[in-house]
Amino acid sequence: MIVNYELTDLFGGEANYSWVKRGEFDVPENATQVYIMRKVKQQLDITGIRCRVSKLGDTLEFRPYGSLCIGFIYFTF
């Protein structure tokens, strides 16, 4: 399974995309949400920053505390 992620800024509470960091990596099929979030935060160099995570269908949305950013994680097989 391939995990695709992106992190961008907010404007008026919505994703703005004036800048964006994107990437992808492989994980096993049985990877947990905690494992995936750890890997994404490691890739984005935000390890140690707490995030509020929400499920939006097949997509995960995360918002790092103390930052006006929003991130999305989606999966491809």
C-alpha cells in the first residue's frame, strides 16, 4: 500500500495551497493509523508535535497544534 501525504497552510480555516509539501512511501497492508501518522510526521519533520486526526472517508486529515497548517493522507494500492 502506498501512503500519499500533503501538508499546506490555512486561509480562513480552509486549505490554501500557497505552499505545499507532498510525498509518498510504502507501508504494509496491515499498518495501523498510529504507525502511518508516525511515518508521515517523520517525513514532514514535525515529529514531537501533536496533531488532531480526523477520518474523512478513505482520507485522513491532520492538523498540527500551534500551527496554521492542515495535512491530508490518502492511500493507493
